[in-house]
Amino acid sequence: MEIKKIRCNFCKLLKEGIVFRHYNLKVCLECFPVFFKKRVQETIEKFKMFSKKDSILVAVSGGKDSMSVLKALKDMQYNIKALHIDVGIGEVSKKSKKFVQTFCEEENISLKIIKLQEEINSSVEELSKISKRPVCAVCGMLRRYIINRESLGQIIVTGHTLNDEVSFILKNMIFWNDELLSRIYPVLYEKEGLSRKAKPLCLITEQETRLFCETTSISYIDESCPYKSEVYELFKKIVYEINYEFPGSIIGFYKGYLKRLKNFYPETANNISLQQCKNCGYMTVSELCSICRLKEKLVQYKNG
Ligand code: AMP
Ligand code: ZN
């Protein structure tokens, strides 16, 4: 995102700022945080995500996206609490936790930290070996499970951005994963033991969350996890480059996808029948949920 002298459309002054070519809009660095929060608010309303009366649990990783959504919702006076999962992956996890802790203390936000290792009595690396699945997949699955369990009576908010959503759609189109494609939406309403999930940054790019952190002095972890899925990272790079070459194209693609979703998948995943895991009660398609199956494998492994 190029910063240059512009005449700001908000304060009308000649200042350092950025040009959003696809909106035909110029915003100075001082007005940018207001503009950012206005767009978050519009997204929340457009997709009927939640209101000021709802209790919201923000899942915060310590990265720029989830820190941005936490700060935006706090400033907009939503009723929020934060949840951080310490996944125990070396220095990256230690630093991430520190950024989240410091920020929540400064902003006076109630924060709960859960150590993944203590939850499952093992490390993500070991679980990956046992289940023969990539570390990133196992870690993601455990995080979603814990976040859902901790969110009783609350609405889950994550920091997924437009770049995340578009990368996810493209990846799942290339590999035709219809089940995942049918479930992509900015808000997934609560049902059968699963809390409502909302992505208020789904129309905002990662360049914008970075700028929001910079213009509001938020410190965040900028290193990516050593186990990040290479395939997913490749799609993220492609999406970034497409949007760089054709500014505004990815937001058009995403909105177009949402519009066509019902035609593509008239029988959406909302109709897939889930049942309660007979062990822990988590909603699942099979008798035992994936986490309980993983725990069983771990016991078998440890008993040799
Ligand atoms: P990722 O899967 O890393 O792209 O993260 C997507 C979203 O999940 C983030 O924006 C956060 O809202 C949430 N998230 C990721 N990692 C954590 C974590 N360790 N603790 C809490 N929330 C997380
Ligand atoms: Zn301005």
C-alpha cells in the first residue's frame, strides 16, 4: 500500500495517506482508523453478525488481523472478551502470547489463555505424527474445538480477512472440496451445540489490517508459524498478487461468490445432519468427534 501526499476525502486536508483506487477514495493516515472501523461496522450490519447486546468472544492469535478486530470492536464498545490459545510452538507462541497479554492489559479487556499442551497431554508435533496429518491441520482442528467449547452463550469472532477468505475459496475450488465451499459465509449462525461464528474483517484486506495496527500503535507478532501450510501460503501469495495487479478484484470475486453460493450449493452444509459426540458432546458427523478419536489414538500410542 503506497503512502503519498493526498487530499483526504474525510478531513479535506493535504496529508500523507493512501488511495483506494477501487473505491475512488483517498484517506489520510489520521482518518484511516475511523474509516477502517466504519467498514467493520458496515460489515457487521450487512451480514447481521451481532449487536451491542450480544456477548462476544474474540479469538486472538497475536497477529495483525485478530488484534485489529479486537481493537476495532473494543473502540466501538461491543461487549467483548478475548481468548488466546497457546499452541506451544516454540518462540513464536511465547511472543504471540506476550503481545496478546500486553494489549489486553492496556486496553482493559478480559482475557483467557488456554495451553493446548495441558488440554490434550501432548504436543501438536506428537499428535501430527500419531494422526499422520500435518501439524497445521491438527492444530487448527484443536483450536476450533477449544474455541467452540469456551464460547458457550457467546458469539465467536475471528480475524479472518478478505485475503484469507478468497485464498480459502480458490484453494477449495482447485481441489473441489464442495463441503468446505458450501460453508463459506461471513457469519455462520449457531446450531446444535455450535456457537455462532462471525468474520467482521471478511471485506478488509491484510494490507489494511497492517495499516490499522500501524496507525493505532498496536504491536503484533509478524513471524508466521514454522508449520504454516505451504499450499495455503501459496494461495495467499497468488491472491495478494492478483489484487496487486487488479486492485479491487478480490473483493469483487468474494462478493460475487457469496451471491452465487445459493446457486452453486442449494443444499448447503446447513442441511448436513450432525450428531453429538458420544464422548464429549461436540457436534460431529460420526459417532466420535475428531478430537476424541485423536485422544483415543494418543492413548493407544502411549500404551504402545
Ligand atoms: P489462522 O488460522 O492462523 O489464519 O487464524 C484465523 C483466525 O483464528 C485468527 O484471525 C484468530 O481469530 C483465530 N486464531 C488463530 N490462532 C489462534 C490462537 N492461537 N488463539 C486464538 N485464536 C486464534
Ligand atoms: Zn483525513
